[in-house]
Amino acid sequence: MSEPLKLLLPNFIKNLEDLGRSPSTVLAYRADLEQLIANLLAKSRVLPEQVRPDDIREFRDSLLTKKYTPKSVSRKLNAIKTFFRWLIAEKKVAQNPAKDVGHPKIALQLPKFLSQIEYRALRDVVRTDTRIATIVELILQTGMRISEVASLKLENIKDNKLIIEAYATQPQRTVASNLPAKHSVDLYLKERPKSDSPYVFVSKNGKPLAVRNIRAAIDRYMERAGIPDYTVNDLRTTFVVENLKRGVDLVTVSQAVGHKRLSTTERYLELAELKEPGKKQVLEEL
């Protein structure tokens, strides 16, 4: 008899970690699969070979009924498919019940970005919170991902640049740190709680600041600024759009934000209402 799904999950998670998957991806996969396994156990599906395609389809449909977005359900389904592919590779099961389960249709939406008035309003309300104000400024001025901000180390802050260490499938890159970003970081470092942590952003107890806490804090300030429909990810989009609008060329913007393909950056031209990219090779201050 094979091992129960509940006991196989920790081994799968360790495999993801050994492959160098990002901590946020590992966390999401664990939560998604724990949710699936709880659903299967309620139907007395304990072993992997007991799971049928209809079980996966019913789980998918139940999530949609509970008002999960199609994008969230699709992400969970990706985790499930990856899990069962691993089970097959490990010879824990012969068939993949998730293989032919279709993803829900996702309506394509253009990313959102803040206007100058909106991101200035955010700056105003966050001003008294030096730590979060610095994070907002870093993303607006450099286009860093929220996970990259959370993982930024003290040793990687240089005079006019920031080093983003390699992670998951992203190679190491260097981003320009302009005067507003540098000034904001310098202010925060003067107030930063004493800590042995190598990371720039820490809690009051000196522990590394988690991505979820950064996201929640910025969501609260978005609400206070009167722009509740935006998220921290929209700050990164704002960096891209503003630089394209101001004539910065695609290669410079693409390298700054760490897009693997130039075609990814090209998609933002429509958002910036541009037909042709500019030719400047220096990033703009927002």
C-alpha cells in the first residue's frame, strides 16, 4: 500500500525547496495542497491512487462556488498538477488524475498603474511610517518586486545602486538607486531597529519583514490615501509605465525590472498609450 497523501506532501515541499523555488511559491503550494488534501480526506480519499479526475474537477468547481477568482483557482490547479507529476516521477502513483482537468477561463486584464496625483497621495499618507515609506519609494523608483524588497540585504546597498541577488529562476541584477530612493533608504537606516538580521527591512523585534506584512501595510495606506483599488504590485507597474511615458527605452526599463523577455516590457506600451518606445537610456525619477 502506498503512503497517504498527507504524509507525501512534506517530501514534495522539500523537493521544491531543493530545486530552489522561491519561499513564496513553496508557501503557496503547501497551502493549496493542504486545502486539496483536506477536501479529499472528507471524501475518504486518503491514498494518491484513490483520487479520480472528477475529484479534482469537483474541488476546482467548489472553489469557484466559494468566490475564489479564476486566477486563484488556476494557480491552485497548477500546484495540484505539479504535485501529481512528482508523485508519478517518484513512482507513488501510476496515473495523474489532474492531467486533463481544465483551468477556469481567466478574463485578461491590463495591469493597473497609479497616476502622479495618486502616488503622491500615497506618499503623503505614508510619510510618518519611515519603513513603509521607504519600501513604497524603492518600488516606485526602481521597479523592484515586493519579494525583492523583502529579501534586500544591507550588504547589497551601494552608493548609487542596489544588487538584487539571484533567486528561483531570476539571475542576479543591479538596479540604479536614484537620489529619492537613496535618501529614503538613508532615513530608514537611521531609525532601523537594532538587529543581527542581514536584511534591510525588519520588524520592531528585529526579525525580517515578511512579504505578507509589507503587502498588508501598503494595502492599509492605499485605503487611507483614497485609492483602495490598487495594490503594491501596481507600484511596480507605475514605475514601468512612467518611465516609458517619459521616453526611456525598452531595454533599460526591461533590465531594471528583471523581465526575462523584452516582449514582456513591450506589452506596457499600450498601457502607457504609446505606439513607439523612447530612446533614453537613463531611468527617470518619479
